[in-house]
Amino acid sequence: MKAKKSSFDFETSLKKLEQIVATMEQGNLSLEESLKMFQEGIALTKKCQEAISNVEQQVMILVDDHLEDFNAQTENSNEHSPSASL
């Protein structure tokens, strides 16, 4: 079964955010255009931060699961090693 593809594309959003910054840094926009681009940039920043936070949570879950498996394996191997009975 294929996983659902999120409608949010982090890389595309990040590129768009970089374009907004570059355009605003040129200083050729009207006040209204600058405000509109700033608002769009803030919205993209929030979405990117949410995506990063979600990925960080997923990584922490995977790491925790892996560490639990590793610790269980280590405990089992220590119980069967000759030095464990000394």
C-alpha cells in the first residue's frame, strides 16, 4: 500500500520562500507588494517549521524504538555471555 503524499511540498515551499526573500531584498516593490510578499513568506515559514517539527517527532520515535530494540538485544546477549555469570 502506498503512503499518502502530503499536499505540502517542503522543498518547493523553501524555494518559493528563497525567491520571496530575493525579490524583497531588491527593494523594487511597492509597499502593498512588499506586505503581500511578506505575508506569503510568513505563511510559508510557518508551514515549513510545522513540517520540520513533524519530521523531528518521527525521527525521535524511530530512534526511541531502535534504542529499545538495541537495549533489549544487549541485555539478552549479556545474559548469555560467560562474563555475566561471574
